[in-house]
Amino acid sequence: MTHSIMQYNDPIYGKHEIVEPAILELVACPAMQRLGGVSQAGYFEPFFPGTEHYRLEHSIGVYLLLHKFGAELPEQIAGLIHDVSHSAFSHCADYVFAEGSQKEQNHQDNVFDGYVRQSEIPGILKKYGLDLEYILEDKNFPLKENDLPDICADRIDYSLRTIWHFRKYAPEQAERIQSILANLTVKDGRWIFADHAFAQDFANLFFYANKYFYSNIESAVMFRTTGDFLKQAIGKKYISSEDLYLTDREVLEKINRHLETDRELNELCERMNNRVGYTNDCRNYDAQVFCKSRVVDPLCQDGGSVRRVSEINPAWKLVIEAEMRPKEYFLKFAV
């Protein structure tokens, strides 16, 4: 189903009229709409109430950012669909599937190509004369995706979006978002800040989001307990692994009907809903957990040249070295 126009109000980029037919049809397709029920953070609401937001919002945000900065349509589409293969509860899947990686949180990347090919997306792209193989190749789109500690549309959007949604935990940070965007430019396929001050400010903001949200102990508990809950449900055949490609709510509805008859499942549910105390103690623990850690080293104008933050501020090199290593926790639950 196609629409001639979409009025869209994004908390980061404001009001937009989306008129590109391929974008409109992709946003409306079932594979993308499912992301409207997949939490961006996993299952964070019990740990940070009022912060829940969804993968569809982020996906459209990446598209809007790329559109705002003049990326070509194929790159805008690559940005829009980049998270379509996330399972329910997002990166919690990395704590369920054997081939997933806690340290890299890359399960969705591993299944992305196959997931897209079996979805409605190839047919939509063909309809508009767009090359699926080209769009699936990340190396074609340096604005949309690149390796840490570089910045890309994905990282820019999810970090700014995190700060916005978690604003009651970091109210002073949210006010910086628009000034950061206003001083960001694109040149030769690279994101470049107007000067070192804004580049360092964004790097600091990203560091804050990583320290307090992406790789902190609450995330470790959420990932591990939600992963254990889902594993138990799959092992007992309450759900199949394929069911994880429903929405969060649909998966929970299937599992929760077994809570009264499965004591272990009920205990795991209590843990994932943050109703059980825990400690972090490497000498006495129930579970060793890794969280992916992230840090960025943006480019910026510095006099007549373009340099990284770490080239101007050597102390940032030490931050990068420390923060690029996965965080490790040793969880002991009270019950």
C-alpha cells in the first residue's frame, strides 16, 4: 500500500512531510511496521521507567538524518531498513542465540541479509527500480554506517535519541541536541563538526549514554535476565525461535500464559522485571555477563584541516582505549 504523503513529527528532527514513494511504501510494509513494537533498548522499562521507545522511530530517524544532510536515495533507504532484522527485545537476542555475541551484540547483523531477502522489501525496491544488492552493501554508504570509533547516521541518531528519551535522568544533556546538529556537516562522505568544541561535546554526550545506559550494570541485568527468560520459553517450547520475529508484546503474551505453571519461568520473569535484588561480585556470582561498549572519535574542522578529537585532545585516546573494551559483570541474584 502506498501513500502520497506522510506527516511525521520526530522528537529530534521536528516536523517533516515524507513524499518519496519508495520510502512511504517501505515504512508501511509489515517488516518495517513490526519495528514499531520492538523496543529500542531491549526491556529497559523496569529499570528506567518512562524511557521506552521503539526501533521504528530510530529507523525513520536515521532516514530523516540522511535526507537532511543530502544523502542519495539508496543511502536513505539503507538507513531506513538497517534495523529491520532485529528480533523482539532487540539486543537481548544476543543473550539467547548461540551464534549471537554478547561482546559485539551482532546477532541482527548476522541475519540481516537473509531477513531482508525473505521480506517484502526486495519487491518494493524492484518496483521503484532500486538495486537490492547495492543497498545491502554497507561499504556503499559511509554516511549511514562505518566502524567505531567513527560516527555515522546510525550512531548519531541513536545517541541523540537516547539522551532525548532519557532526559529526566540527564535533563541538561537534552538541550545540547539541536546545537550539535546545527554544527554538523557532511563533506566527501564524512561527518565533520564545525570545530573541536562541538565534536568534543558530541563525543562527551555519547560517552555519557554509553556509561549510564548502553553498557552499565542495569543493561547487563536486563540483557541477561531477558535472555534467560526467552531461552527458558524456547526450551520449553512455549515459543519458537521464529516467534522472536513478532513484536515484544506478542512474544510476552505467548510466554506469560505459562507463568503460573512454570516456577522457573516465573522466577526469571521476576528478575527481568527488576523485582529481585542483585550484586556484582566476581567472587560469588550466578552469571558472567558482557555488554558491548561504545565510544566515538569524531572528525572536526581545526584551522585549515580536518582532525579527530583524539588528535586535538590526546587524553581522548585513553578514553577510547578503555571504552572500546566490552564491560564485564558478575551477577548474583538475591533469590
